[in-house]
Amino acid sequence: MTWDEWEQSKARTATSGSARMRLNHVPMDPGGGGTAAGDLKSDKKVWAKAGEAVKGLRDDIGKALGKLDDGQSGLGDTSGVRSAAAQQELYASWKKYLGDVKGRCGALGALLERSGHDLALSDAEVKAELDRISAKYHDTEAVGGDTKGR
């Protein structure tokens, strides 16, 4: 496309009015975006319910951590038994991982609830908070198959 054709195309677009997007599964609405200006609605109950559900996952993870601890009890001294030492290392890794998942659920659930109650956070503020949660609860390093110099 030459520069002149580009300028002509821009001029035609400018004189023809605003371009409208049409989704195949949504009927055209003569009013534009589906709601009148200022009528965009968000249901606070849905946000709060989602936040409560995510925070509720902490209970299930807490139960799983309890079962993990119960399964670990009685292992005793792991020195001299390579499989027991490997099992102890795996246990510690999963305990940390599940603890982090539990914390992440709490933080994410609280953010969802707060976003729903206030509806005052901008997209950028929510994104920044999600980035902080991701930075705090990064995944553990993979340990499976690592020979550790053996």
C-alpha cells in the first residue's frame, strides 16, 4: 500500500463515522455498546462470592496439609536410608508448595472480595495487586529427576 492509498483509506474511515464491531453471536444493538453511557453494571455479590470461594479453598488445602503431616509422622531418622531421605525432601517441598498455594488463595480471595465491595479499584490497580501476589507466591523449583551431582 502506498502512502497516498493509506491517507485515502484514513480519510474514508474518518468521513464514514465510527467503526462498529459486530460479534457473530450477538445481535446488533442500535444503541452501540449494549448499555447506555453510565449504565455499566457489576454485581458486587458475584465478586464477593468468588472471593469467598477462593478463600474457602484454604480450608481444603489446610486439610490436605494435615493429612500430609499425618502421613509423615513416624518416619523417624532418615540418615543412612536414601529412599527415606528422598521422601523427606519431597515432603518438605510439597509442604512449602501447599503452604504457598494456601497463602495465594487467601490473598487472591481477599483481592476479589475487596474489588467487589469497593468496585473502586482501576484495572491497573488490580493488575498491580495480582502482580504482587504472583511475585510473593512464585512456584517452587522443580526437584523431580534432579541428580544433585550424584
